[in-house]
Amino acid sequence: MTTTSSAEHTRRDFLFVATGAVAAVGTAAVIWPLISQMNPDASTIAAGAPIEVDLAPIAEGQDIKVFWRGKPIYIMNRTKKQIDEARSVPTASLPDPASDQSRVKEGHDQWLVVIGICTHLGCIPIAHEGDYDGFFCPCHGSQYDSSGRVRRGPAPLNLPVPPYAFVSDSKIKIG
Amino acid sequence: MSGPSTYQPTNPALQWIERRLPIIGLIHSSFVAYPTPRNLNYWWTFGGILSFMLGVQIVTGVILAMHYTPHVDMAFNSVESIVRDVNYGWLLRYLHSNGASMFFIAVYIHMLRGLYYGSYKEPREILWILGVIIYLLMMATGFMGYVLPWGQMSFWGATVITNLFSAIPYVGDSIVTLLWGGYSVGNPTLNRFFSLHYLLPFVIAGVVVLHVWALHVAGQNNPAGVEPKTEKDTVPFTPYATIKDGFGMVCFMIFYAWFVFYIPNYLGDPDNYIMANPGVTPAHIVPEWYYLPFYAILRSIPSKLGGVICMFGAILVLAFLPWLDNAKTRSSRYRPIAKQFFWMFVAVCVLLGWLGAQPAEGVYTIASRILTFCYFAYFLIVLPILSRIEKPRTVPNSIADDVLAKYGKKVASAIVALVLAGGLVAGSMQDAKAQEHGGPVPPSLSWSFAGPIGKFDRGALQRGYKVYKEVCSTCHSMNLLHFRNLADEGGPGFSTAQAQAVASDVKVQDGPNDAGDMFDRPGRLADKFPAPFPNEQAARAANGGALPPDLSLIAKARGYDRGFPQFVFDFFKQFQEKGPNYVTALLQGYVDPPPKDFALPAGSYYNTYFPGHAIKMPKPISDDQVTYDDGTPQKVDQYAKDVATFLMWTAEPHLEARKRLGLQVMVFLIIFAGLMYFTKKKVWANAH
């Protein structure tokens, strides 16, 4: 080893670094598919396509629950009373301020479409219960009003409105 | 692992841990400072390769279990949905299924290395026996894993192997019922096999720890077979053995990747792409290649119990090897006669493997009996006698002397022999298949998707889809294909809108609706291709009693013999196109009227390429039956080729992605192997 020149040292160091770098790149590349496989597969994604819901059978004051992407969606045909209640509350006083108008589609004011998952920890609130003519979550007592806005309890946010559009007056497309 | 370590970390935090749990010292003494003989050759890298393969199998297996459903009705399709829908699912499945074969290739090399260099001799008897236990566990694990995809070979393999236990007197039948959890192989069997297949690899890992522990107590054997005496005889495990093992591993990965990316079904049986059917046994049952020698021994004995005893005895005899071979000299290098018998033994094993894939009749049975005798004679007669009469050559004084003497290298010839042997065994299954079928072999056509950079011809896929839709789909289902697949990358190249249009043309039953009734609605992208018949009975009733097979996997579920030595070349040429060749030939193989001496059953048609020639499907297509818009000739041969291309895509929808990724992996591994080689040379330059 006494004859080893410094030039050889550099070359050797370079070789070691290069080999180590290529090994690191290879390891990283192997990890990619091992993680990626956990994402939703093609059939799950395909099954998450938009769905159409016929509103005709839902009478005033009634609601239905449909599933989209494994989530329960409440579709509620609100009464005049429920709409008035939702609109008479000063928006600024709410925990998560939002007007009722911003949560329904214009011209279809009686239809409330919300994802029925409590924003606290994911339980399913019960419709037509609680003090606000809306939803009551049995898990930790959160209450939502007839616009799906949180009014009381540990939940921080309003029930989210899923992406949807009216295909006709009595049919919506969710997703 | 050989006692308390003297290693002391300098970092105070590590010192704190080390005083309480000396794990760093354990790792240091086992895998860094551990003295390893300096004359080890590349056959010694297979221990590391085996650890690597165990890791690969556990990681890919745990992931596959996240997506697999162990239920008789769903297992087969869940494996297919892994391959088709899960991100990189095809890669993980092929890594795991071919990984099993790689694991066994490595373990056989590892065992033969131990046999040749006498690694089982004092003081390594327990080390060797632990190895035999690992091997037995591997066989059990491999067998149960093969059952999980629930194909025809899975099911019938499970039936045959579990029935082995019925040979045990008095309690045999009770044991078999216990294994099955029922009156036949069924859902309980599949469930427990899945559970045990998940468990056993961790048991193997545990025994591997003992194996390594025993190894580090006794120290590694080496090609000279003399124990290290001085410091000069050994080098530290790290970096010397680490880098050498690493280089060996990368070379092995290239071999592995060749299978995974280019010939993933080379070692598999086409029948396992047919879902398990308890009512029909495949014409020729062959176990996976790694069991073939033992299968041959089993079949060679004319008594049921005797066969089972001999088969298990063939493995158990290995455990007694340390006491059967008493010779003082370890390495066969210095045992001129033992060395020759060793190679004869290797040949016997290979030939037994080949015979295991042949039909159990005539000359094959006689040859199997002779070779079974030779197998046992090697252990029970040759080795005990040789250890008494053989006069060994002079063994070098020390390992350092051995390194200086530079013993002549015969590695290359041994590798050639092993590769040939492996090829022979691997190909012999296909060999056997064809003898069953007889008849002419479908001509090999040139396919755009063959070879390392093959791609589907989009035009052919679209035309093939048209032929399928207008002709095949009237009788044949396509259960694994969804409308969305038509727009998938690497497929026929439909736009999403086109695929949507195809789907909405089809009525799909859905429901129940609010009134509780089923109703028809237009198809969606997420829907499967609808089947032409509501159930199997309806399909049979409409087709003269025969069931038109589902076509999703047909291009992988059909094969034919390539014969020797063709199948050896197939490995290098990456030939995987038996299915499309067969489909194309079958569609053009109708002969009317049939040959005079052939008695055609009523309701059947004569087909040159159909096994047994009497097919229930009438000639399905004639010239000009399907209109091609792109000016392609509307001839039967063109139709056949197009539809075979389409069926190859439905069977292997990610073929293009597989070959594309394969090329990248190959380039990477070759560069990496080169770097590893030079790094290894640099590191070892200090040791010589």
C-alpha cells in the first residue's frame, strides 16, 4: 500500500461513491412500486365515477342517503320552514360561516346535498334530529342545521357539499 | 453471533444503548469484524443471495396479501385483478411467482456447494441439519403458495400432494380429512393454506437466524476444506465478503429480472391460468420444477406407501449425511473419486427432474427406478464406502497456502453444466405436454409484441376486438375485461369517449331498484364485458353440451410442446407466444371432411391443432365475414392473427409496460453490476 499514489486514491473514492450512489438510486426506485401499490387500484377508481340520482321520489321533508365513493350522501328535500331557518341565521355568528345560498344550487333551493360524515371524527350524523332541524351526530353530540352547517359540538366544520350538478329538474349527477 | 463482542462504539449515545443492549456489537461482530476465509469462491455468495430472496418473497408476499382474497370463488379473479388493476401489481406478482423459482435455484446451488466441499462435516453437522429443515419448510411454503392462485394446477397439485398422506396406514385418511377441513380440497383448505403460507416464511426466517448463528460459531467452510489457522487465512466480513456477496447478488438479480420482465410464464404451467375445476383433472399433472426429482422418485415405486416413504426419505437422508460420509477430507477437490461421484449425483438429480415431468409409463418408469436407486446409493453406499477406501490427495497446509497455489479453476464448466441441467428440467414439462397431445405443432408466427421491446400493433388490436365482438363474443365470455380497459395505455388505443360509447351500447343488468326489481341500464366504463350466457348450464345447452371457455386468459392458458432443445433457446429468445400461435393455428385448423381413418364423434368438428382433434366449436369464421375499414385483407388467416393479438392483450394487458420497465431495469442492473465488479476488485486488491 506504500506505493499508492494520491491519484489512485481519488479514482478509488470516485468508484466507491458512484457505486454507492447507484445502489441508493436503485433502492429508491424499488421502493416506489412498493408504496404505489397501496393507492386505489384501477377498478376502485373506475367505480368512483359520477352517479346519477333521481330526485322525483323524495317528497318534501324527506331525505335519502346514497353512496358515492363509499361515502354516504344525504339528499334532503327541505321544507319551507327549514329553508327559512337556515337563511335567517346571521352567517357571521356561525362556527364555520357560510350562507345557505352558497351551499345549494340556485333555483333548487329546497335541495340540500351534503356528505353525511361528521367533520369531527367521521361518524354518520342522524337526519332530522337535534335542535336545528338538521343533523345530530350520536358519537360526540355535534349538531348541524338544515343547511348542514355545524352549530354546536366538537365538529369544526360544516358538512361538505360534494361536487354535483342538476342534469334536469328532478335528476342530479354527483361527482 | 459467536460470543460477547469487544466492540465499543465511540459515540456516547451509542455507548448508552450498547451498555443496555449490545446490539451494535452483535451486528459488528457478526457482519463486520467476523473473520471469513479469504479463499471463498463465488459459490459461497449463494447464502447471501438466499437471504436476499427470502426478503424479496416476504416483502412481495405481504403486499400481495393486501390484495388477495382467499376464497374459492374469488381467489383466481383476485389474483388477476392484482395483475390487471393494482398499481405495479403485475410486477409484484411476477416477482413473487418467479421469486419462488429463483429461491429454489439458489438453494439447490447452495446445497450442492455444501455437498461438494463437505460443508456438513464436523463441526458443522447442526448447521447442515438446520439447512435441511429450512429446505423442507421452503418446499411446504412453495407448495402452499402455488395453491393460492386457485388455478387448475393449484387445485390438482393440492389434491395430489395432500393425498400423499393417505398412504399412512390406519390414520392416513383421517390426516387427509384434517388437512382438507372437509371431504375434499375446498374453501377451508384454501383458507388454511393461505394462513400457513403467510406464517411459514417467518418460521424460515427464524431458522435462518439459527443457521447463521451455527455458521458463525463453527466458522465458514472454504474450498480447501481446512480450518483457518492464522490471521493471514481470513479477511474481515466487511468489506470483503459484503462486496463480493453484493456483486453476486446483483448478477443474480439480472438473471431474476430476465424471468420477471421477459419470460414471466416460462416456468409456469398454462393450465394454472384456468380456474380450478374440481370436476376436470388436467391431462398431465406436473408439479413445479423444483419438486420434479422427488415426484419422479414417488412415481417410480409401485407401492403407494413405499413411494411416499421413498420421496420423504430422499429428503431426510440429507440430514444423516454428516454420519454417512466419514471421510476426514472435506473438500471434493482433494477427493478424486468422490468428485466424480458428485457430478454423477448431480446428473442423476437432473435426470430424475426430467423424468418427473414425463408420463409415468414404459421406459420412463424403468429409468426412474434405476435413477432412484442411484440417488439413494450415492448416500447409502457410495459415500460410506468411499470414506473408507478413498485415498485423498494432499490437502494444503493452510488457506493462505491454498490462495497462493491458485488451484485450477473449473468453475466455468460447472456453470455450463448447471445451466444446461436447469434448462433441461425447466423445459421438460412442456416436453411432456406435447407427447400427450400429439399432432402437429402450431407454426411460430412473428408477433409485434414478441421480444424485449415488443409492442402491440394497435391496428391489429382494434381489428381483433372487432372480430371478437362480432364473432367470438356470441358464445365466449370475457369476464376479466372491463370497458375501461379499452382506453388503457398499452391497449387497443380507444379514447375514453369511444370506450364509453362501446359500453353504453350494451345493456347491463343492475338493481334491485326501490321496487326491488332488477333493471337494465346502459353499460358504464367500470362494467365488465357482459357474458353471452347467464350461467354455465345455459352456455352448455346452447353449445351441444360443451362449455365455450372464457377468453380473457386463453392466450396464456394454452400451450404446446416446444421440444428439446428448442425450449432452451426459448429462454434466451424470450419466447412467450405459444398461446397466440395456438389460437391462430386453431382458427385455421379445420379440416372438412376429416381424415378417413378418424372416427369423429357426432356434433364435433375435426381440427388439426385441437388436442384430440374433435372440437365442439364449428369453424367460427370464414373469409369476408367481418368487415375491416382499414383495407386489411378480410381473410381467415388475417382474422385469426388479429384476434390472437387481441387475446394476447386481454391475457397480458400490461405487456408493454412490463417490457418497457424491463429494459430500464436491465440497463440499470448491468451498469450496477459493472460498478460492483470494479469496486469488488479495488477492495480485494488490498487482500492479495
